[in-house]
Amino acid sequence: MNPSALGADVDACFAHFTRRVADLALHSEANRNRIAVLGGTEFLVLLLGRATDDAVVEGSAVALSNLALSDEGRTRVQDAGGVEPLVKVLSSSVGDGAQAAAAGALRNLACSAAGRDKIAEHGGVEKLVAMLAASRAVGVQENAAAAIANLADDSPCRERVAQCGGLDLLATLCNTSQSDAVLACTAAALGNLADDDKHRVEIARVGALEPLVRLCASSINDSVLESAAAALANLAYNESNRKRIAQLTGIEPLVWLCAHSRNEAVLESASAALGNLAYYNDMNRIKVAETGGLAALVHLCETSESEAVLEAAAGARRHG
């Protein structure tokens, strides 16, 4: 039964119910398991598929998103048929909150290979890119870009993102967005899409190197810095990109981050980027050394307590 057909009061009850379930699911894994045992996952999927009230759609999607925070929860949502109605919300005439919530649920579901397959099967890749292009809402853009980033772990999804114009769109957002959350997610998406050389070349062609370098040089947000440096690290596996990033003075901000950042994820990404930029490139090796990069990497190797940072810094030192 469509809840909206029952009137505003019933819609308000359903909306309150879904918000409460969402809060409980966010609180603990024990709550998520209890909700699932009581048939909550299936009911939320049914409600999402039949609701037309924005608040009910949004609340159902948020609850499913929170239930999908674990591997077991993701499997339950997928098995209950949750992917298809979530994908449908992306192109339906609902408000920004409902669309952001649906994209957020797909963001979590895309953390598993099975979830990525289901999302692609129902046309979710193309709809996420289309929604990202159409919406100016920060919440929608953040969750759509993050979902694309997770989908990009699979080669077929990377291809589909590229085919429907996702690379140009992400490069543009990386260049124009004023939101740190959106910038971090778009940079992460570009970095994951750069997991093969074909897309590394295409990402450079659509002009993404420039904003990524600029973010490393100007952002003060650690999530943005981590994602932008990690994207440059992946893009620098390509020889032409190594040269272009250096021409854009991309080495200097990465060296600065290695010398001054106190965030382990930023240090790891920046060190990896310097190592890849110096790989089989004598000019870049010299530039890294001249700008203090070698000294910064040595210092990290001597002082860092993070295994990931130590591994990245040691690798960069070998290449430098």
C-alpha cells in the first residue's frame, strides 16, 4: 500500500519511524542485527519502493544506508532487493534530501563487489553521473561522487563512468566546487578511476591534473589533501602525467606536505605521489631533492610510527 495514499498524518508517522530506525542502525551493530532479525530491512525496502512522500523516501534511504555500514548489512539490503528502488530514486522527482540519502545508501552498498555489480546491473552508474551533473546540492554531489569512487574499484564500472561523461564532470567539480566534502570525494573518485593507464591518460586529457595540484597546494582540509595527493600518486604511474605534474609545479606542494603535515593519511599519499613522480624520471628526482623532498622523506622514515607512512616514504626514497 502506498503510504502517501493514506494521508499526511500517516506519512508523518512513516517518516518518524524511518528516522528512528536510521538512528538506531547508526548507533551499533547490535541494533542493526536486531532490526534485520525483526524484518526491518525488507520492510524499509518495501516502503522505499512504494512511498511518494519525500520525507518517507529520505528516511527509508537513510535507514538502509545505515544498515549497510557492515558487510553483513550490505548483503541483507542487496538480498532484500534494496538496490533497485534506491537507483530509481536518483532519477525520480524527489527533493535533494531524498536524492542525497539514496546516493549515500548506494555509496555504502558500493563498498562490496556484489553491491557494485547490482548497482551497475540496475543502471546506477549512469544515473549517479547524471544526477551529479544535474544537481547543485552539496549533499547530493558529495554522496554521488563518493558512490562513483567506490564503484570505480571495478574495471567495468570505470569504463561506464568514462563512457557517460563522468571524467569531465568530476574534473570540472574538482575545479569549481567550494565544498571540502565534495572536493574530497571528487578527488577520490578521480584517483580510483586512475587505476588503469587508459583512464590515467583520459583524466589528464580532460584537465584534472591542474585542479588536483592546486588542491595539494592550497587546501587546508586533510581529507581533500589526502584524496588529491592519492589521485596524483595514481595518475603519476603514467610517464606523460609524471612530466605534466612536474610542469604544473606539483612536486613542491607534495614535498611541503611531507615536511609539515601531521596527518598520517596525507603523509602516506604525498609520499607515494613523490615516489611515483620520481620513478624513472631523472628531472623529477632532482626536483624532489632540490625542494627538500629527500630530507623530508628521510625524516619520515626516521620518525614516523605509521607502517603505511614508513612504507610509502621508504618507497619514495628508493625512487628518489
